[in-house]
Amino acid sequence: MTKRTRAGFTIVELMMVVGIIAVLMTIVTTAAGGAIKSARAHKGDALVAMIQVGLNTYYAQKEEWPGSFGNKVAGGITSNINGDDDNYLLSTSEADECIAEMVRESVHGNPLLDVTGLFVCRSSMANSDKAVGMDFMDAVHGTKRSPKKMKLAEMAFGYPRASDGRFRRFRITYSIPADTITVAKQDN
């Protein structure tokens, strides 16, 4: 009598292999999710620092702030933060206009910003909590998913929220007595 060899796996063996694969996938997915959130947070911090340096460099070169906000400062600005006479919070349109002016300068030979690193959104969508942003170069050239190119005047500037990558705006505050600007993230 010949001994029969078994062909294939039993259901228990298959279930064990599937279970091991599921545990490994969970570990990898969790680690990747944390790395993505960390990368978004670092990108937001880097963008804040880049905008801060760009604004200070612009002011040092021209002795005025960019955009119509610069005209407000020259005309004698007053406070707008809860009665705080020392600070002025730039509106979203003023902040976007300041950054757009620095982008124009950078493109025309005065490198105030690394425009390739900017994170933008259509200004018509930017105030929504569900707004999706994209890198500046993708906005300018278009992508397969979003082929319509964005013009500088249509752009709102911000950073990706660490938790989900959605577009968030910068908070830019002008100190009246110190004549300085501070750039910060909205959701520190």
C-alpha cells in the first residue's frame, strides 16, 4: 500500500497565513499613517518659516510690506484684534496678496520664496473646511486629475493640515509698535 501525499493547505493553515498578513498590514499602515501626518506637520512648519523669511526679506529690500497691506501700514494702520491696539490681523485677501507679490518678485529674479514648495488652493474654495490644496507647480501646470491651470490671482496660500492634508490658511499678524510681521499656522 502506498502512502498518499497531501496536496494543498488545510483551511486552518490558510486562516493562519491570512491572519499573519493582516497583522503585518496593520503594523505597516499604522506606521505609514503616522509618517504622513508627521510629514504634513513638518511641511506646514517649513512653509510658515519660508513665508516669514520672505516677508522680512521683502521688507528689508524695499522698506515696505508687500501688497495693499503695505499701503495700509504707510497710511497709519489701526488695530483689529479684539481691541488690541498693538496688533493687526491681516485678512485672508491681504495675506494672499502679500504672498502673491512675493511670488511675482521670486519669478522675476528676486528669490524671496521657493515657489515650488508653496501649497495653494483656489481662493473660491479656500475658506471651506473641506478645501483640498495642491503644490504650486501642479496648480500652475495642471494635473491629470485637475487639468485646469490656476492663475496667480486665483490662488489662496496656506499649508496642509497635519491630520488630513486639507488646506489651511496662515495667520499673519502685524505688530504696530514693532513694525514686524508674524506668520503662524491656524491649528498649532
